[in-house]
Amino acid sequence: MNSNFSDKDMLTDTLSSIKSATASYNVFANECASNDLRGAYMSILTQEHQSQADVYNEMSSRGWYQTQPAPQDKIQQTKNTFLSQNS
């Protein structure tokens, strides 16, 4: 089989698909009236989040998904905002 998609293209598509799936499973779990079914959705959701992390880590290790660290002052500012909202 001759694919016109690069490894980067396939991993990018996979990551996008997983993100979409987790959004759907989250809605399903939130709207579920059955505790057993909700538990099943939560289990699937956890697995999907792990898959997302695995794909992200692979892409990151290849230099295909780079993130910049947040400045420490912005992190502290965000913490302070949430702490003040909860008090």
C-alpha cells in the first residue's frame, strides 16, 4: 500500500481524532443516568486520555509538537486567581 501521508500527518490526525473522542466520551459520561454505564464511559475516557498522552509524547519526542513553558509569574497569577475564587 502506497500512502501519501507522512508519519507526522498520521500522528497529527490520530491526535486530533483522540481529542474529539475524549470530548464526546466526556459528554456521554456527564449525561449518563446509569452508574454502570457512566463507569464504563469513564474507563474508556481514561484510556483515551492515556492514548492522547502517548501520541503527544511521541510527536514531542520527534519535534513535531512543541510547547513553550509558561512563565512562572503567569502560573502564580493563575493560581492566585483560582484561589481567590474559591475563598
